[in-house]
Amino acid sequence: MEARIAREEDYPQSFLSRLGELEARIGYTFQEKKYLRVALTHSSFSNEKRNRILYEHNERQEFLGDSVLSLIVSRHLFSDHATFQEGVLTKLRAASVCAEALFEYAEELGLGSFMLLNHGLEDAGGRHQKNILADCFEALIAALFLDGGFECAAGFVLRFAQPRLHRLTSGGKLRDDDYKSLLQEKVQTSPGEKVEYRLIGERGPDHHKEFEVEVRLNSNVIGQGIGKSKREAEQEAARVALATWFGEAPKN
């Protein structure tokens, strides 16, 4: 029997019943729910079911969302930072649309809990994997663009990107202490390179914890950092990596 294209009723009821909750978090109700369903469907789920039902997964929408995201942030930077030169604008855009940034946006939205993954990937912690969440966020941008238009997608994106851009800029100048973004920018110049942060230890009482994180470039540890939060430890690890691997003088 030949597999058929999935209809709405083919999706798990537990998945469908929570789409309204996600729409409330997004602040938008989809006219064509298919765009939202596709954005949340990982290829692992689609491949697992393909012998019976063909579920469209989110990779095509991710491709579109990547371009829409870049244009939204570029337009915003061009309009709101008239005194910034091209090099600074490019640096700001890269820092606010990189996989690390998209992962943070997706985590803030709680996007992973709404996704469709196969059992193996779910058991492996796929709902919290950086690349999976970053790709899903881009697919969601495309869903908003396709259903509600450019301004709809822009309003959603800037809700997350503007606070990050604000942290990156201070007094009209690009701050240079967002080491994670600076490291990501360095790595992106070499296709196929992957940066990953791992928590390797924590110590102290709950009210005064210290976290230790290592940053890896592919399989190589390139920096370690300690901080009072995971984010602070990741920034310190990235600072060390920039100093030791890329020759950028660290700041205290």
C-alpha cells in the first residue's frame, strides 16, 4: 500500500491539542495550521512514519525562514542604527541570527516541548539540542511569513532579537564582551565547524553555586570557564577560546 500525504487528523492528538498554547505564546493565530504543524515536525519523525503516512518536515520552511530572518534583522539594523558602518552592522546581524542566538530564542519560547521527534531522538534529548531548536525556530519564522506576511514575522523575530541587540550595543558602540557571539562569528568563517558548550561541573550551595563549562570546536576542547551562572561560565569559556585559539587578547 502506497503511503499517503498526512492530514490533520493523522497527527498525534497530544500534539494537536497544544498548538493553541504555542499560538498564545507566539501571539498569533494561524489561518492555515499546516504551516505551524510543518514547522514543528522534525525529519526524524517524518522518516519514522514514511512507510504509512508522509508527514512534511520542516527543512524546506527552515530554508525560507533563514532568508526572512536575515532580511528582518538587516532592515531593523539599517533603520535603527543609522550611524553604524557596514562592518558593525554585519557583526551585529551575525551575532543575532547565529545558531546560538536562535537556540536561545527557541528556549525562551519553550519551542522544544511542542516538536514532533522520533522516539530515539527524543530519548537522546533532542528537544534541547541547539541545532534542532535553531532550525525549528527558523521554520517557525517561515510559517509566520507564509501565513501572516513579512510584518507578522518581523514583529515576532524582533521580540527576541531586539533585547539581544540591546545587550550587544551600548552608547552607540558594539560591545566586545559578548564572547559567545564573537566566537561564533569566528567559527562561521569555516563551513562545517561546530561549537558546543558542555556543563562539566557545579559546586557550592544552591544560593552560591559555581558552574564550570567547556567549549568544544568539533571534538576539541578549546576553552573552559567558571561562573556564577551557566551563561556566565559559557561566556568565560568563549573568552578563553578566543584568546588561546584565535589570538584575541582577553579582558578581565
